[in-house]
Amino acid sequence: MQFRKSFHKGLDLNSLLKHVQLTFGKAILNSNDCNHLADDVYKETGVSLSPQTLRRVFGLIESRTAASDHTILVLCKYCGFNSVSQFSLHANPENGLDHIKLHEARIYEAFFDIEVPPIGKHQINREYFNAIRNIVKRVYTDIDLYNALIPMIAHNPTAHEYLFEQFPFVDGFGRGFAIGYSFYIKNKLDPDAQVFGNAMLFLAAILQQDDASIKKYLDAINAVNLKDVKHPFIIARYIGSNLLFHHYHRNLELKNQWLNMAIDYLKNSPNEHGHYDLNIEYELMISEYLTLTSCYQWVIFILKPILEADTLNTKELDEGFWVNPMRIMLFKSLTYSNRVKEAKQILPTIKIINWLVQDYYTVHILDTKIKLSTIKAEKNELENTLKRLLNKTKFMFFNSLESISEVKS
């Protein structure tokens, strides 16, 4: 289809409308398509564009005026871009984009197209994994590079698995690094992916106290039947998101319902969902949400036996990803449960935290140290450090912990 207007104040409207159709999943060919597109635009952005407006933009009816700035901005956001200039940068790299950065993104795009050599079940191709990790570390240092790369690899199954699932950059969720999950859920439609992607967007919204988005992403999670979710991490994120939502909104009755469900899942057989290591995967992830929702006694109940077990070292777990987050959550939970002596015994054992969540868990450590501190000068220094970290991460949720701490089970 050739659209009526090719350019809008320097923006290639043809390119944008093609991108809209790609996001929508089908071509816009008639009036009824515009009705459905209007519904999807509202669902994804929370902003209404009338079907009539869309018919004019797509050239299905005659119009003597150009599309408004508002319409163009909403369509850009619908496609996953934060602004018109960000879309223009992607669509027209010659208009001001750092060509070196675009070239770098295309190199990474080509890398994700490489077929990963198969190896044994439950084993990782270590060379490929390390290469991906180094690419991801580079991409996560530069939001412009990230924004250039994400649309390029939105359809790539390898990118889905590694960039989004293996390496969720929680520390960057307040700085624009969650937007990729909007592309992810558009392109990977199985139940686990839909819950995972929307749970990441939900967590980003909660941490930033983005009230306009919180309910939207929770509704998308709950649109999936929990019985259709298979992976223990994602089962925990499904239940944990609902638990966190009702904690955040101070609804004790519904919070307790989801808390009971969370505990019930601890009794599941490891074989029920076809995963060889259900318990520790589920327990680690649900403990994160229990910590965020001040369910400290349950965190202690779950994590203390794991960390004290002689078998923990035999599992060859990544200490930065598995063990230290568990130690941090137990450290905090013991402190807030007035078991200070036990908490202080754990603190020296906390070492390097996985780089994807280092700031996120450091917030928990600082918050706990402030509660433990009895020296005014030390407490003031810790509070100032925490304030600087919250300004960096934009995780304003943690500023509200005292005001919602009464919502306990």
C-alpha cells in the first residue's frame, strides 16, 4: 500500500505506518482493520486514537490535513519507541544517528542470527553464553545502542532466550532498559513468555511507582491461565506479581489469598511441571516477592534451610545469581523480624552480586544496614548512600516502604 502522505515534519510516515502494521501483526487494508487497530493502540498505550483518525492516516479516506503531532507520537509509542525522534533515529539513521553506533547494533544483530550449536540437555554452550554476556554488558551501558538494537532483533528467538530471559537487566528498569519487553511480548506468544515479559514490565512499573502502567501489566499477566505456565521461575513471577500488587495497594485480604497460593506451590512435586530443579528455582524467585511485600517470616522459612543445607554447594550454583541474593533476602528478613544476632552472622558471607541486579539488591542491603545501625553518623551516611542509589535507579518504590510496611501477613 502506498500511503497518502510520505513525510510528516521530517518523519518518514510510510516507514512508521509499516512499523505500526508490523506491531499490529497484519496489514491495515480496510475500515474494520482500523477499528481493531484503535482497540490495540488503546490497550498498549492507554491513549485513544479514533478509527476515523487511523483511516485518514492510512489513506483509506480523503484528508486535507496532515496527521497531528499527537497522533504521530501515540503511534510511535505503540511501536515501542519513547518519542518521535527515537523512531526517526531508527528509521532514518542518516538523520543524525551516530553511524558507528548503528553499525555496532547491526553487528550484534548478525551475531544473534548465528545458529547456536546444540549440546546436552540442561547444559549451556559456555563459549556462546560468554560471548552473549559480553555483548549484553556492552548494550546495557548505552541506552541509545539498546534502543537501536532492540527493534532489529525483536523477532529473533535466540535474542528472546538470551537478551531477555537469561539477562533481565533489573538495575536498568528505571532508566529505559525495560522497553525491550514490549517488543518481546509482541513476538513471543507462548504463555510462559507472556507472563514473563509482562511481569518484567510490571516490576519496572512498581519500582518506579508508575501507577498508570501497573494495573495494565498485571491484567496482562492474569489474562494467562496459571495452569498453562510451566517454568518455576515464571510461576513464581505470576503469583508474586499479584502478591506485590495487593501489598502495594494495601489490600490485606487479597494479599493473603495470593500469599497462601505462593506457599501452596512450595509443596508441588518437582516433576509436576517437567523441570528437574523446581524447588530451588521457585523458592529463589518467590522469596524476592516475599521480601518486597514484607512477608519476612516466610522468607526465613524458605531460605534458611536452603542456605544451611550441606547439599547447596554440590549444586554448582552461580553464587552471584543464586546464593548471594538469598543471603541478602535472609539478612533483611531476619533483621526486620528482630533476629538481629542471626542477621549479623550472615552479613560477612554476602559477596559479589550478579551485575544485572547489583544495584537492586544493594538497595536492600543499605536499607537493612540502616535499620541495624545505632550510630547516628553511620546511619546518616548509609541514608545518603541509599538516597544517591535510588536517584540513580529511580526505584522510588523503596521510598514508600515505611508507608506500606503495615500491610503484612
